[in-house]
Amino acid sequence: MDKRIGAQLYTARDFLTTKEDFYESMKKIKEIGYEQIQASGLGISDADYIKKVCDEFGLEITCTHRPLDNYIHKLDEEIKYHKTLGCKIAGLGSMPPEFRDELKVKEFVEVMNDIYEKLKKEGIEFAYHNHSFEFLKYEGKYVMDYFIKHGKFSFIVDTYWLAYAGINPVDFIKKLGKRAICVHFKDLAMKNITETKMAPVGCGNLDWGKIIKACEESGVKYALVEQDECEEDPFICLKKSYDYLKDLMNPFTLSGFSDEIDSNIEEQFKVLKKLGIKYFEPRGINGKNISALTEDEIKKLKEAMDKYEIKASSIGSPIGKISINDDFAPHFELFEKMVKTAKTLGAEYIRIFSFFIPSGEDPSEYKNEVIKRLKVLVKTAEENNIILLHENEKDIYGDTPERCLEILEEINSPYLRCVFDPANFVQCDVENYPYAFNLLKPYIEYMHIKDADENKNIVPAGMGIGNIEKILSSLKGKGYRGFVSLEPHLGSFEGLCDLELDDKMLKLPKSGEGTFTLAFNELKKIIDKI
């Protein structure tokens, strides 16, 4: 299924009556984030103008709904119309009333098949959009079953009308397989005990996770949001649906070390809000390390988080980033403080390390002490329902995938997992993919996103040899749902000025915001691609 989300324009039909209305509405559709549309419910018929406006806003026209009479008597005009739009799916929105008789069903399917064959010769797919009446009985079976068995055409599946008819959308999409060429994502909610109503996607009763999975498995080409009846501005409804689906369809929740934007926490949060990032990994707060904050400063940080609606994904703590020969007792006290901080900020995770090994010495000589200390940390974490994330880092015990695995297997606790850092493995001369990734895959619960080139210089994601696209694609394939946290480290990236930047990037100051935004955009390209 195309990962882009489309809008069925019938939702906003009252705002599509003139060319001026159409232009402003397409602008709004694009601003919401949609990249595709279905050209239905339009008050204008100028295909050249429709195409021109959609091209201006980067909106692909996926399909239409056109009257059956047009397909029967004006097919040449319809073919020209669709080709002008660049649209390869011609849809019929409903079976006309005159055919809704069991004696007419066979005739209707024959007419549809004839249109299908003629459009097929022109490279246009013909598809039928269901309502609920197709699930009335004909010859002892649903009318829809007759369509499926005897029809040659594809289907534009409407989830609301299926549910309204008592049909499970997931089962029906699977039944159609590749003949379900488009799916209208339309939610069903209860108005009262006996009545239903249409609702923004995610605001009703349908199981969208299962519907999306069925669409992906069945080979559905396009997903289009539709809401025939809106209780508020249709563009607000379209945005609610888009935001819900964007979060649901993306297995990766973005976070980041926002102290790389600015030392001031409010400036950090302003940029995160601008980028649409809802989480951060607290490390540097107003010029102080998270571990150095007082209780009062932690409370003020939580107030700022609430003010900007930003949550903590993991505490970017320095725990374990001391020499294995250093006194552990005061460090454990610092860890207890980090646990308290995590609970105050509502963070489920704390990032940790596995202690620096003296230069030139054999790490295996320190294995027992490393495991001993980590077990103490894990026990406390378990008592407080906090998950520790071990990060691979140069010069610590766990700087190779083998020793990372050793730690995870020896301690064998659900309260100790792996945060995988691709660039850190590159800097340790380790093949991070597929070798390190496959070795640690069962334990990976969190990702740090930074890349490195052949010379071990930190570069934006995808521009190095860290295999970030392959790693994220593999995680997605195994059903990963979790955080990917930006850790750009681009402050001294010398190649920054050589990148081809768009106008928005060029206007950004050469600052932490600029480099963090660059890192965000490059990661987003990878996520959108996979």
C-alpha cells in the first residue's frame, strides 16, 4: 500500500463549488499533510485546471467517482477527463437505484464488465465503491458476492458502510485481495445505543491497526480518508484523521537529544514543536546535565514539558560512563537520583553505559565487575518499573556487539534492553549491519539515530555507512514499534555547507536549530521511503 495518505474530496464538497474554492481547499489539504486526493464531489469540471492546481500543491489524483450514465454514453469524454487528470482509476460511487432489484443485478454486472473492458484498453482501471445495500440477498447470496464472482472490475472499499452492514472490514479486504484497489478509511461511531455516525479516523470503533495490516497484506494501492458527514469543519475532521493515521502507520516514534538545538530548554521545546516532535531525551537542560539538576529544577523542567506538551522518551543519563575502577557507591547514588528523575518526568527508560575499560587492557578481565555493577542497577530499575537501555559506546565494556550480547544474556532481564547506535559501531570498526544488528536484534528496544562516514566523521542519517535505512527497514519488518531518537552531533560537520538544501533550510540560521532540523529532515526521508 502506498504509504502516503489521501483525502477523498467528497468530504469537503461544500468547499469545492468554484475554481477559487477548489484552489483554497487544495491548499488546505496540502497544509494538513495529504499527498493524494480522490477527485469526487467537485463543483467544477475543468480537468486542466484541476490538474494544474493539484500539480502546484504536489497532490496526486488517485481515482474518481463518476456517474454511470457518463461511462455508458460519454465514455470517450471520461477517458479524456481521466487522462488529463493523470488518473488511472475510474470509480463508480454506487449502483444506481434502477438496478437495485434482484432481476437487474445480472444486467448491472454485465454493463460494468463492458465498461471495464473498454477502460482497460485505455490503461484505466474500473472500480466499484460499496455502500451497505450490496449486502442484501440475491439468489440466496449477497449482491456483493455476485459482484465478486461475476464482475471483472476492482473495488473501492468503504470501511464505514461495511461495518454498518455488519461486515468485518478486515475480512472483506482480505477476501478481495488485490481487487481491493482503494480503501476509503471512514470510521464508525455510535451516536446513541441504536444509531451510528461517521467520525474522523481513530475517533470511532473500527480497528485501524488490523485494517491497515489487511490493506498491506492484500496489496491495496491507495488509502483515502473520507467522512461524508462532519459535525465540525470538514478540514478539521480531515486533519484529525490524518494525524491519527500518520502516527498509527509509522512504527517509529521520534524523539531526540534536543540539547543539540540550544542549551535553553524552552528554545529546545519550541523547535521540537515546530518539527512536530512530541518527545525528547533529556540530557542537557539549561546548561546543566540532567544528573546535576536539583529537585526544584526537575519540577520546573516538568512544568515546561507540560506547557509545551513534550514528553520524555528516555533519560539521557551518564550512568555507567565512569571508569570500571572508579568507586561505584557514589555512582549508584547518582543512579538512584536518575530513577527518581525518570519517575517525575514520566520516562519509561534510562540510557546507561557499561563503564570505561582502562586503555590497553583486556576488557574480559573486567567482565565480572561490569556484570556485578549492572545487576545492581537492573535490580533497582526492576523495583521501580524502569527499563534500562544499554548503549554501545567506544571504549566502554560494551563497545562490541559480542560484549553487548554477553551483558544482555548474562543479566537476562526484561528491565535491561539494547539501545542500538549505528554510528558508535562504525567508530569502533564494527560491521553494524547485518552482523551487529542481527546479533542484538532480539534485545533492541530503542534506536539512536546518527550516521558516520568511512573516516568516522558524524554525518546526517543516510549519508554515511551506518546502514540506517536498512536497519530501520528491518526493524519495521520485524514489527518494531518504538522510539528513534535523533542524536545529530553535527555541530562540527564540515560537509554541512556542501549539502543541497531546500529554501527553508537555507533560511535557517547556522545554528543548533539548523543542524537539528537537517538531521530531522534526512531521517524523515528515510522513514517515508521505507
